[in-house]
Amino acid sequence: MKYGFGIDLGGTTVKIAYFDETGKMLDKWEIPTVTDNGGVQILPDIADSIRQYMAGYGIADSSILGLGIGVPGPVNAKGVVNKCVNLGWGVFNIAQALSERTGFPVKAGNDANVAALGEFWKGGGQGCENMVFVTLGTGVGGGIVVEGKLLHGAHGSGAEIGHLVVNPNETVPCNCGKYGCVEQYCSATGIVRLGKNYLDACDTPSSLRAIENMTCKDIFDAAKAGDAAAAAILDQVYNYMGMFLGNVCSVVNPEVVVIGGGVSKAGDMLIQGIEPYFQKYVFHAASAARFTLASLGNDAGAYGAFKLALDEFSV
């Protein structure tokens, strides 16, 4: 039996998990992500943590097939990161750098793509060959699996589905600099923005008006309680989501769409809201895509990162 590590590198914490080659997670832990001084300490900290873990449990180097890591930025097939702004990183080969630090082969990928691979392998996408994974959190990210293979793209930015334009008339810029991206309407922050705009533009009575710092959850809760304004706000969200996923699925033709991220905690209410609009916008031959919720939670990135290493380095 061979073993390895899956690493999910985030802006505040690094999640590290230890797996056997069947994909069973044997252990997991976290260390802080130290972004001071351009993030120079991040890779040494990861390497030290893994080495300390191995020493503590008497794990031999010869039993390790390799490491996988998901990074919050574009990563090409050779492991070159093309800037991770929230880590302070520029352009460099992270796979090579971490390999030199640990002494093990390393395979790197974009964090959202890697989480998609985790859900495809051990989560909501198990048993299919074509999958779209979308994360609805502070932003909108995702990953695409086509015929069993993760889509990376020519420059490591494949499946940046959160920046598809769904409203060309938008006047407020997205964080990416474009206007009218999915992220501006379907992320947790985007849903709140839609909510505030709706309440400002009408005089419909709503329990939301009494909430000083309205959250996405507040809007879903109010809609569940029968608040007409909240329901109207979410109808806008569902329309954008249906348009967005209809367009993606018309290209990819997946068996399943897996929805994760904080907004996915709305559960079946979210899926039931999206599906009618999805059917309105999707090409008929791709309309059979099944919607499901992500099942691995915060572990998806670690699972997917290890799968990268397993696919690349197992004999």
C-alpha cells in the first residue's frame, strides 16, 4: 500500500490530509497560512508540517507516492502559478518548489478545480464521467470534468465559470474588472447586493428592512417564512443561476451539476428554484443534467489534491 498527502491551500489556513492509495482519508489537520512578506513562509511551513507528521508516526519516505496541492490562483499543467493575489505570490513553479522542500513529487492545480475533482471522485459526482461543479461562497468558483478528466485549460484558468457574463447592462464592476459576471449576482455577497438594490427600488413591506447587516441566509430564511420581497430577490438569483448553468451545460453536457459553497446550505430550496430557469435556458439535448449538493464539505479540496497526485504518480 502506498500513501500520500492532499493539501488545500487557502488564504487563512492550509488543510493537509493523509490518504492511502484507495482514497481513504486517514488523518487531517490544519496550519495557518502566513502571508507576510509575499507568502515566503507558506511552502516551508507546509513541508515542515508534513515532515513532522511523518516523523511522529514513523512513516517511511518510500511509502509516499507524492503530494497534491490546490492553490487559490491559476496553475498550468507544469505546476506554474500565475499569481495568487491573496497570498502575495507572483509567477513561479509551485510543484517544483514544494517538491524540493519535501523531497516528494508534487502535482498542483487551481483550488476550485481540485475541489471539483474531489467531489467527482468521492463526493456528489461519483459514478459519472462528465460533471460541472460550482461553489457559491464569497465568490463563485467551480470546476469541470469532461470524460473523466479535469479541465485545466491552456493557461490554468479553465472553468472560471464565476466570470461568465449574464448581465451586459451592469454598471458596477466585478472584482475581476469586467461587468455583469455571475459572481455579482449568485455569490453570497452578490445575493445581498441584489437584495439591497431590490429593497431600495420598491416599497414592498419586508422583514428584511429591519435587519441592519443583512446576510444571504437572512434572505433565504425570510423567503421560507413567506416574505414576498425575499422571494422576489431569490427569483432574480434563480434566473441568473439558471441562465448561467444552462449555458455551461449546453457546452459541457454533464450528467450532474454539483453545487457547493456556503450558499448551498439553502439545500433543496436552492435547487428547486434554479431548475425551472435552467430548463428555460439550456439546450434541449443537455437538459437531463441532474442537480445535487456537494457532499465532502471542506474536505473536497484535500481529496481532489490527493487524486491529482494519485493519477500522476501511482504506478
